[in-house]
Amino acid sequence: KAGVTQTPRYLIKTRGQQVTLSCSPISGHRSVSWYQQTPGQGLQFLFEYFSETQRNKGNFPGRFSGRQFSNSRSEMNVSTLELGDSALYLCASSLRTKTNEKLFFGSGTQLSVL
Amino acid sequence: KQEVTQIPAALSVPEGENLVLNCSFTDSAIYNLQWFRQDPGKGLTSLLLIQSSQREQTSGRLNASLDKSSGRSTLYIAASQPGDSATYLCAAPVEFLPVQAYKYIFGTGTRLKVLA
């Protein structure tokens, strides 16, 4: 069974540009969540999607947005990039059973903003 | 508000040692706790998931325990090997109501180096 796939693996952008990251979850997983990882802040929750609906969002500005498609694939978009957006962006998928949810992470997209 | 703390932040041990990594959480109303491993620049690999009704889980040389009353979990690594060198993170879920969605709060991790 294929794991969580994130593309691209690396991105270099300049301030003010926008970027779109993609995540394909494990087949059958309907929940996709996104996290930002930086050396200073660690892993921080961005948002979570289930059946094409954003169920909740973390404390990030409106420049960060996302969506989920009917096949559960998800994208996140960051507009008007800032230097501080440089980070490893991780996507995780899960089955979301009631009592036993295991998160499966992709390899991440390393974003560098110059 | 759930806060997750891990100590030590870094650990360097000779090969073959048994070691314990600690994870503390402030809100004991969790329904599971997960341990992950992360290699530099890579994603997270799930190691163990302990449900709230369990006290421990084992996988190979790894054993994780959960004590909700004290807000602690430990990851025990037996007979450490150089290939165990990585950052180990624990994560506790926080529920969003009323949709019963969850997000995970991660500790800052323990960076482990096992010397050959």
C-alpha cells in the first residue's frame, strides 16, 4: 500500500510569491491534516480536512489556505510569502476511527523563501 | 490547553545502552498518545500508539508506557543501535467540538545520537 505522498519535495521561492503544495493520502484515508515544522516553533497544526470539509484551523494568518478534493487529495496554498514561512510542511493522513487513530506522515515539502 | 514537553532535549549514548525518553502532557483527558521518529529533513514515522485504556505498547526493542493520572509517557529503547539515531517526538490529541475532530500537539522532541 502506497504511503502519503507529498510534492514537490523542495521549493525555493522569493518573498511575495505564492506556492501550492500537494498531498496524496493513503488510499481509503479520508482525513488529511497539515503541519508546519520550524526549528524554533517545532510542529504546529495548520488545518485538517475530512471529506472535503475543513473541520478546523490552527493559529495561522489567512495567507495559509487549503482544500481537499473528492479523492481525498489535498492542497495547501500560501500567498504573499514571507521569510518566516520557510519551513518543512508535513501532511498526515488517517482513518479517523473513534478510538484508535494513527497518523501517517509524508516526507514533507521543504520550502525556502528568499 | 494541552501542552506537551519532552526531556531530555538531546541525548548521546554508546551503542548497546538501554535508554528512556520522557514525555509529559498537561491535559490528562487524552484518548491516545503517539510516539514518532523523525530523521533529519524527513517526515515522521509512527512508532507506537497507546490508547487511553492501555498502559503500554511494545514493538520490537521499543516499549511505550502511558500514565494518564500523572500526565506522563515514556519510550524505552532496549539495546540501542547507531540506526536508532534520530529525533523522537510524542504527540497528544486535542479534540475540537462539536465536530469531534482532532489535532495533535507535539512535543519539541528528543534528539538521540547512538555512538558506535
